[in-house]
Amino acid sequence: MEKGKHRSIKWSSVIATSATSVLALTALVTVYLTVAAWKVQQGTTRPYFVLKESPKVEISNELSLELKFNNVGVHPAVDLSSETIVFDEQLSAEPVYNDESSIVNEIPKDAASSLVMNIPSDEMYLKQSNINAHYVVVDLLYTDPILNKSYNQTIYMKWSGVNEGKMQPIVHVQADEKEEILDYFQKYNIDPRLRRA
């Protein structure tokens, strides 16, 4: 009888230990899933900028490009700075425009912010009926004050220039063009924040 008691105690210890291990493992999985869900939620609430409308292009004594960005994230953005680079699509010369700007005010959810670039005519001869297409790359850097995290966002566009006196639109860059642009940046030592995806 003593042996039977001893065996049943051993089995009950094994069962109790196994049950405790399963519960501990379940708790670890639950914590992992909770943290993963929290990280996903952070990503969906962060500030994020999209073009609110098609960029405007005007030519007078200078080329003027206006981009309107909208914060579609839940959180506001602060310390927004941008670097804008404009260069000929032939990728054979230095940029015609490379400038940095920053915005002091907070940009809340659904608020818009404009970025205006004025390229003087001495940088690009504007009094002609045909102007080559130019790439326009805007690198944004901003902070989420709630998460206290900084984000970098790069927007690649191409202004199709002027064809027989008619202003052409600004379009998005295609994937194969992006690689060529990144090679161009490396060749001319431009903007270390721009990275290959």
C-alpha cells in the first residue's frame, strides 16, 4: 500500500508540474501577443504624411512647385523638417535645387502643411517651349511627441517638364527609377538619410 501511495504522489507531482508548465507557457504566449498587438497599434497611430492634392507647378520668372501634405495619422507631428532635391531626369548633372526647411508648429491629425519650392531661372532656363523632365525628391523627418519617436519618410516624384509650351503634370516615380535615383544620390554625395528600401 505504501508503494501505491508513493506512485500516486509521484504521478500527481508530474501532472501538477506539467499543468504549471502549460500555464506558464500560455502566459508567455499571451504577453508576446499583447506586446505584438501594442506595436501594431503604435504603427497605426503614428503621424504619417500623404499628398493632399496634386502638386502645383507654375512658371514665371522662376519655377514654383507647391506640395500640400496632410497628416493622416492619429498622433500629431512636431519638429517637421524637409530636404527637397530637384534634378534633371538625365541624371547627368548636379541638382538644380537642394534646400532644407522646417516647421515650428505642431501638425495635428488631418491638418495640412504646404512646402513651396522656388527655383530661380538662372538654375533652369525657363523661357523655352520644351523643358526636360525633372525628379523631385522630398525627404521628411518628424517626431511623434506622444511616442517620442522620430520618423523619416521620403517621397519620390517626377515633374514631366514642358512639352511644346504645355505644362506637364507631376507623377509618381516607378520602382526602377528609384534605384537610378539612389545611384545618382550616391554619385553626387547627396542626403545620407535616403536609404534603399
